[in-house]
Amino acid sequence: MLEEIIKKFNIKGELVKIENENSGNINNTYIASFKLLNGNIQKYLIQKINTTVFKEPYKLMANITSVTNYLKKQIITDDNHQVLEIIKTKDGKPLCSIKNTNGELEYYRIYNYINDAVSYNSSTDLDVVFNVGKAFGNFSRLLVNYPMPELEETIKDFHNTEKRFQDFIKDIKIDAEARALDVAREIVFILKRYDICSTIVNKLGTEEVPYRVTHNDTKVNNVLMHKDTKDFMAVIDLDTVMPGSMLFDYGDGIRSTSASCSENETDLNKVFLRLDLFERYTDGYLSEMAPYLTDTEVSLMGESIRIITLELAMRFLNDYINGDTYFKIKYKHHNLDRARTQIKLVEDIETKMDEINSYIMNSYHKYKKDSNV
């Protein structure tokens, strides 16, 4: 079926092969290789959009089209960095829809493949971590003046931690899969931290915490690095680009890059926040964004790490209680194990908050002073 879908897009050359590339938790991804007339191989990324998560695919693609077009204008003289390019269908659309055997519509899109790039699911290389932070800081900086009314909220309340907490309580009461009793300890851990859930969202949209274009999935593997220099080449996976707070992106960036192990680790003794990685990511991010942040945003950066980590713990646990309907799982208790890992990470972050806040302030003042803005 993929071959038929590909024929609907503006792609030249002879299809050579299609490879499955399933590293993400949400969409199904494939790499298609085409042989051009000159003998060169051109690759493309093909994705089937998960409409359980993204219920309005055309609205999602409108966001991505608008943001990538804006970014291209910002880096027009930049030869080192790139922006994802959407390959249009032959009738000029960013998506192709097709009915499956059940009569349900499926949506596919294609992006260009960026050559000489590598991505890492995780890295302890301090240069890589610095450049991941710098990439997302650069992404935010280039979009500082983006016209926010043009951006849609494609997943309502995505980082509304307060709303997620209320939904979590409702789902515990419903307990559709009769799993809540078995995870009482984890539930209590989250309940005890209700007071921090509204810290960011209550200020969002004010002068203190203004709306900004946020990526909302600032993982290491959403930055493509040059295979030789380790400099960042492009920020990818723009599905969750929406109006939000930079605190969402920074907090999740630290959570994902600076944890001592992956979200799937089951040995909780191995789970903690690595301060060396936190420091490098923070330096990378603030080297781009320090001049543009408000005092309140800076003061909440440390707390955002704890809040976003708690939020993800809650999301994993909620998905487990609901019967694993959102995140892809590889075994029955996968989401529960993920939740426990994030809970342990929250505990460790709480022991290091003084060091975290102190370093953020020092880094902020350094890069703000060095800036020409």
C-alpha cells in the first residue's frame, strides 16, 4: 500500500526500497529510497499520522507548514542549519488520505531526508548535549517574533499539568481496567505534588510567562546532528508545535537529555538526574535564549524540570490505568515501568533543586551579558 501512497506525491526517480523506522512512540515512520536519473539515491521520510493522538491532521500540517516557512526565512543565509521540507502531493496538499481495509481514513505525509545527519536516542557526550540545548534554544529564538494567532492548538491542554491532574483523578475513579489498586503507591506520590501542577499554567499568557512557539517534544532524537562536527543541523518532529511556554520545552529537554537512563529503564537504582548533562544543556539553551527571557521565566526554569517530569509520570501512569491507549507499548506493564522511572527521577530532582537553580542563574547572567541583543 505504501507504494501506491508514494505515487500520489511529487517525487522523482525509481523507488528502490522502503525501510521501517519505528523509533517513535506515536507515528509509524518509513524511509523510502529513490534512484535518480543520474544514479544518485534520494531518500524521503514517510509517516502515517496517528489520528488517535492527532485528530485533525490538516490542522496539524497547517501548523508545521506555517512554522517551517517562517523558519526558512530566518535561516536564508545559514548554510549550516536546515529546516524540514514538506513534500506536497501532486494536487498540492501536505497530506495524502487513503481508506484502509476497514473503511477508515489513514493520513500519510512525506518529508525530505537530511543527508550527513545522525540522531541519538540518548547521549552522554557533553558536546552533543550542549548542541541539543542550543538547537532548541535556536528554534525558540528564531520564532520569537512569529505571529502567534496563526498557530493552532492541535492537542488541547497538552502541557496543562493542572488539567492533566484533574483528568488523572477522574480516570482513577473510573478505573476502566481495574488497575488503580495495584498502583496505589504511585498514585499517592503524584497526589502529594498537586500544588506544583498549576505553577506554570496559571501564569501562562501573561507578561511574566508569555505565549511562545513551543516544540513540546524536546528529546535528543528530535535534533539531527552533523555526523562529523556534532553541530545541530535541524530540529525535527514538529507535530506538537503549538502556543505554549518556553518552560515546557526547557523542562522536558532537561528531563530527556539529562536523565541517567532511558524512560524504559526498570532498575530504579540507575535512575537520577546527571548534573553535568543538565549544565551543558542549560548552557546550550541559554546561549541562544538568555536575552529574550523574562525574569519570571528564568526563575521557573528549575521548577519546570520537576513539573514536566511529574507530568510525564502522570501521563504514563494514566495511560496504564486506562489500558494503554496512547503510548506504544512492548509489554503489559511497559507504561507502568515508564511511570515509575519518571517518579524516581522526580525524587532525585527534588534533592538537587538548590544546585539546579543556582546553576541556571549563573548561566543566564553569563549568556545575557555576552549577548549583543
